[in-house]
Amino acid sequence: MADEKYLKNSLQDALFAAMADFDSVQERHREALAANSLNGLPGWYEKKQRVFLRLKQCLDQLEPAMFADDTEFAAEFQQKMKDILQGEKNLAILAGRCSDKVKSSLRALRKGKTALRGYSVCPGAGPGPRYLSSKT
């Protein structure tokens, strides 16, 4: 009985620690997206995957029968999961906004690049200037 209680408590602690780690990763991503700071973007996915896999492993070890009588744990668990899911929805909205900003910036850069090609004197880069004087 004592071993079962110890296992139950250690699973709870590991699960809540994994949830807290996932929440902190979400918060860092949310802050970076809100500040439009995408410097660490390539590493975000890998870091989030590692934290998610840890959370998934904790959830896989969880047996509902072990916590059937613990309503306090169940309520806290449900609330934390709701917070995590809401955080993911908020991140998706912020990421969509940043994506729209990047797309509009890329369109503007492409227009500028096309305009610069028109002024180029390099062969094959586009039409050359109409008048070219060798006297200058």
C-alpha cells in the first residue's frame, strides 16, 4: 500500500513537472512572438517536441484507476490541461499573425528586387537602361 502511494505521488510530481515545463516553453514562445523576435525559431520545434514527449510519457504511465478516488488531483490536472490547450490556441493565433507579417514583408522585398533588376547594367539581369553614354 505504501509503495502504491509513493508511486502515485511520484507520478503526480513527474506529471505536474512536465506540465510546468511545457507551460514555460509556451510562455517563452508567446513572449518571443509578441515581441516579433524570431531569432531562435529553428530550435523552437525541437525544444517543444522534447518537452511534449516527456509530457506524453508521463501521461502514458498514468493509470486512471490509481486516481479514481483523488478528486483534487483530477480537478487540478483538468485545469492544467485546459490551460495548456488554450496556450496552444493562443500560440497558433500569434504565429498566424507573425506569418502574415513575414509574407507581406517578402512581397515588398520581391517588388524591390524586381525594381532593382531594372536598373542593373549586368547582362542577363534584365533590360538595360535606354541611354548609355561612354563620354562620361
